[in-house]
Amino acid sequence: MSKISTPMDSQQITDHNDNGYEFTIDDIKELDERRRDRLSGKSTTYSWEEAKEIITGKKKINLFLLS
């Protein structure tokens, strides 16, 4: 599995993946805030494999990114 190169905003998620999910306005605001953080470099995305390695302690993350 590869990383998503461009984070989707709330409209793209709605257009791309209509699986019957319902979102509150707060959910949409949070999605857009998370997208802005990724685009600005404030946040980093990980593939599922990378996330599992971090969770299980096999991979270290840059603690500077958590602040």
C-alpha cells in the first residue's frame, strides 16, 4: 500500500467514496483541518504498514513532529 500523495478534502471524500457515511459539520471541519496540516507539513501521513511498525515499536517516529 502506498501513501496518498495529495490529501483529499471533504468534498473529494464525498465525491470519491459514498459508502453511506454521514458526517457532522464538526467532522467536516476536522477533515479539512487535518488536510491543511498535511499540506503545510505540520502533520505527516503514513501507510498502513508504516503505522503498524510505529504502533508495534518496530519503527521510530520523529518526536519533533508530535509537538
